[in-house]
Amino acid sequence: MEWLRTEYGRRCEEPERTRVNHTGIEWTEETWNIVRGCLMVSPGCENCYAMRFAHRLSGPGKPYEGLTRMTEHGPKWNGEVRLVPEKLEEPLRWRKPRRVFVNSMSDLLHEKVPDDFIARAFDVMRRASWHDFQILTKRADRIPDLDRFVEWPENVWMGVSVENEEVLLDRVDHLRRSGAQIKWLSVEPLLGPLPSSLDLTGIDWVVVGGESGSRARPMAPDWAQGVRDRCVEQGVPFFFKQWGNFGPDGVRRRGKKANGRELAGRIWDDYPEALPRAATRAHEAQFLPVIS
Ligand code: SF4
């Protein structure tokens, strides 16, 4: 990967056509789903994409069988969680370095995921040192506890989702208290303004996005710009992911692509300053044994 230093962090300069992106998610390139199933915990979960997607794959013999239920408001998780240990070693087989989103279809820190399974996942992440692993949780109270049984590798980015002011302080404080080397916030879907006093001390990266899908809720431009302003003031790399189905003009459009990714006249695509050395890690990957 080629990186260009920018005013606030780094931007990937590798041409789009040579990049791996097996996901529709702008800030990552791969997903690694080692846990299936979840339960809604806060307003940001209301239109959980994973929940709707899982329901489509919940028929007999399908991967998400028995993990969702249909309600008058559409499909919902039923609280069951299934571990997928056979996928644990997958990243060791991916030789090209990439950013890997850990559990796009669940929450690694769900209460029903045992400590020893999380420890095994961290061991794989440490060994697959040529990738960057992006963990995101809404169960931030479990983050400080990880310090008991994991050593935080430099290629693990620990993040919390923040959708409004109500959940902000608790989640960010828990994240700050952890030993993670790269800490980040996914402010998506942004459902209200965050305070102008937002303190980003100890935070290495912030992603902001609006909601997509048929039940999407709008994001006001000044909410997103407010977070961007706090990042610029405090020198924190900022990534604007998407407007979602509502554009900056408040009009709902058919797809999120129609609204684009510009915020205040430009694309914001910065990544954490403290990125590990991808070139070195790519070199290490060449000498790996093939794992079948
Ligand atoms: S925590 Fe994440 S995966 Fe779980 S319901 Fe909420 S949005 Fe969906």
C-alpha cells in the first residue's frame, strides 16, 4: 500500500483498481466474521444492516439459522450468538496486506462471547501482523477488561460506535482506559449533534457516516461538520464515510451512492497517523508457510 502524509494523518494512494475491497464499506477492505448473531443495545442498532442481512440467510441449513426472528418492525436478532472457530485462522491465509473489519455481522465483545475465544482471535491478529484489524463494539464496558488477557498488537485498531451524545462519554472513556495502541470512533449512524466540547484526547481516528437503508434516519450537515471541526482542531485524522440515503439537502434518495461522500466541498479520507509499516509486513508475508 502506498501512503501519502497529509495535514491530519495519512491517506492511501494506491490506485483503486489494485486495491482489494471485498466489502461495500469505505474504510476497510475485508471482513472476518468469527461470531454470528447479536442483540440490539442502543438507538444506533435500530436499523442494523447485519440483522436484516442475516435474516435473509436464516433458513434451514443456512449460516444464520436460528439467530433472528421476524417482528412487526422487520427482522430482529433474537440474542443467540454462534462462534465460528473454523474461520479463526482465515487471515493467516490472506497474503496481501489489507484492512480487516473484525465481525461486521456481530459484536466481538458480546456478553456471550467467552474470554478464551477473544484471546484466540487476538492471537491470530498478532500472528497475521501484515494486516490491520479494525474492531468495533457498542459493548465498550468490556474493553478495559481485555487488558487482563490480551496484549494489544500494533496492528489492532480498537474502536467504539457512537451514534449520539447519550452514549458518547461512557463508550469513549472505556476505550481510553484500554491498552489498545490505536483507538478510534465510528460515529455512524450519526443521529444527533455531539457536543462542541468533544474531547478527542487519546483518540487516533474518527469516522463519520449517515444511515443507509429503507428506514434510514437523516443526518444534519452541521452534526457531521461539527465532528469534523473537532477533529481538525485537535489534529485527529478524519474520514467521512457517506451521507447515507439522506443527502446534505435533507432529501431522501434511492441509494447512498447518489448522495456521494463530500462534506463541505471535499472528500475526507484520512487514516491514523500511527499506522504500522505495511511494506515491512508485506515482506514478512512472503515468507509465510502456506496453511491449508
Ligand atoms: S451491536 Fe452492531 S451488530 Fe449488534 S445489533 Fe447493534 S449494530 Fe447490529
